Amino acid sequence: MMLTSVSTDTFFKRATAVAEHYGFRAVDALPGAEGDTNDMHAIAAASTAAGLDRRVIAEALKRYAGTMEMRKKHPLMFYVPSFVSVPHAPQDRLSAFTLNMIGLHDPLSEIVVLKCAISILEDLGVKDAVLHINSIGDRDSIARYMREVGVHLKQRASELPPPLAERLRAGPGEVLRVLHEERHEMVDSLPRPIDFLTTPSRKYFKELLELLEHTNIPFELNERLYGDHTMYAHTLFEYVASTGTRGAPEQTTLARGGRYDNLTRAYARHTIPSVGIALVSGTHDRGESVASGKPRAKKPCACLVHIGREARIKSIHLLERFRREKVPIEQCLYVERFSEQVAYAHACNTQYVVIMGQREAHDGVAIVRNETDRSQRTVSLDSLPAYLKALGAEECRTSERRQRVRVAKGGVCCTA
């Protein structure tokens, strides 16, 4: 899995800037991470199972599953910059950037992760990435599928290499993984996971595909896309791009991930819904280290809140527009209740709250409310980025004037 040949510093800085705009935080900044940053990066470098770093995710789950945020059912959104070893060249390492959202069983979490990932790819110069997506369903769906795969493989055991035929006695899972990793010709004749989805799993996957269409993320259904069933559940996805010559094009995987609910059962009393994606870029020396610095960002002057599903979807579009036009904004897409969103906006101490309800989303407008004097103005979505940029500039000028006044008063007091 390889992304692009950009420098390590550029890769991490651009990925971090996009991730933080979408509301992801550095794994080091999560509750309980103080003093353990070196351990986290060491864990991050240890393995890249199934495209997602299994050990990083497991460590995050173990540390944060019991935090106050999880008890309140608010998801954790975090990113992990790291280096990972190349399996066939241990002396080399790859730059890896993983996006994760833990605690939300809603197709919207996949949408936010996928939208953020494609924005990172575009910022790194990738313009033709296509999303491949599949579903293996819930635990019952996976059990039904694995039973059918076991029957199929036993019927064709004579076609398997002898070592794999021996492993089949312990169950089809390990054999299935090896067949996919080695791209064995038997993979094409295997049953399709999507044919064994339970009714709730089909409903979840259908809703996700509809959201992808609404958010204008191009996708292709890849029924052969595989993910380790001991880790993944429901959704699997990867971003791919065509490379090579016209006569012999090849598809390169740029990012890979999925919903890894099954992994969480080892670190909590119950399954915690979790989704993530890993992007990998370039080959680097062992001596390089993960950059600890973050891009300097202006403090947002506004927080975006929504009321209803349609407004939520429109908010995702708005986030990308704000990012492209360099308008910093606070947001809480994962929170449904309006009162909780307003409380979040107050906690962020933003001067303005941008409100979009069902009617506003339908009319293509938003309400911008001044939290100081409670005045509000209706602004079209097309002109909203420029309007907020002007408000932010005015707030900066006001803040500078107040600072000069404080400095001047301090000078008078000192001379007195």
C-alpha cells in the first residue's frame, strides 16, 4: 500500500491540518495520554495488520474506553502519525497516518472518515482516487459466510497448497486470509460476503451507500474486498488509483480501512463501534522520527451546529468548503441533540454559532448568531465562507485593539 512520493514532513503536516479541520485530535492529546507519547509511537511502528495498525487501535481502546467521553457516548476522534516497517525490507520504513472514530454506530462515522481521507489525498496531489467498498456484515453475517467458505474450501481442498490444506482443519479463517494475501486464483470462486448479510446489516450498508451518493464521494462496489473477520465487521473500504501505462494499467491502494468493531471486544465489556482508515506514504530511513509539531491554525470564530439528517449532510459539504477557503470552524457532527451542540459551542468559546436546520438546508442558507448580543443574520451557503472570514478578521482586529489597551494601561500603572 503506497500513497505518493511527497516528503515525510509534507505528508504529516498536510494530513494533520485536514484531520484537525474535520475534528480529529492527535492521539497524544486524548485524555490519559500524558507522558506516554513515546510508547504510543513505538506501538504505532510495530505492525500494520490489515492496513490499520492493530496495536495502535488496541492501545487506544484499552486506554480510552472508560473515559468520561465514552461514558457520555461521545465518540473519540483521533489521528496517529507513525512509521511502520516494510515486511520484505525491514531496513526501510513507511510514513503512516491513521484516522479513527470510536464510539459511534452510525454510517455517518464512515462518511466523516472517508471524506477526511479523500481530502488528505487531494491535498497531496491525488486527483483520481476511487473508493472501493464492501460489507461483511455483523457477527451473524460473518458466521454464515465463514460456514459457507469452509464448505467450499473443503470441496476444493485438493487444489490448495499442502500447507494451507493442513490449516483448513483448524478452520477456514486463516486459509481465507492467506488466499487473499497471495491473490490466489481460487479467490474468484469463493462465495461473496455480501450474499450472507443479515437484514440489519443490509439496512446499515444501504444507508451508507445512500450517504456516499449524497456527499458526492465516488465509489465502486467491490464484492471481493477482504478484511480479517476477527478484526472487522460491517464495512470494508480502500481508496485506489490507476497507475502504469494505458496498455497495462495497475491499481495502487492509497488507503485502506473499515469498521473494526470486532477488535474492541477484547478491550471492553461490550463491543464499541469503531471505524478507521490508514494512509501510507513513501519509504524512509530508520533514523527519521515522527514530527511532533502541528500546523499553526487560527482560532475559529464560529461553531457549526445542525438540526436533522439533511442539515448534517449539508454540514459535511460545508466543512470541505471551509477547508478549501481556509476558514477555521468548530463543529460537532457526531452529536445529534441541538442542546448538546450549543453547549459544545459555548465550551469552545466561539463568538458566533452557525445554525442549519431542515428548512435552512432545503433553502441553502444558514443562521449566524452572535453569542454576545444574540443578534442573528441569515446568510446563503454560497457566501457563508467569505462572511465568516470577514467576521474572523474583524474579531482579530478587535482583539488586537483590546490587547493594545491592556498594554497601555499596564504601562501607565507601572509609571505611576
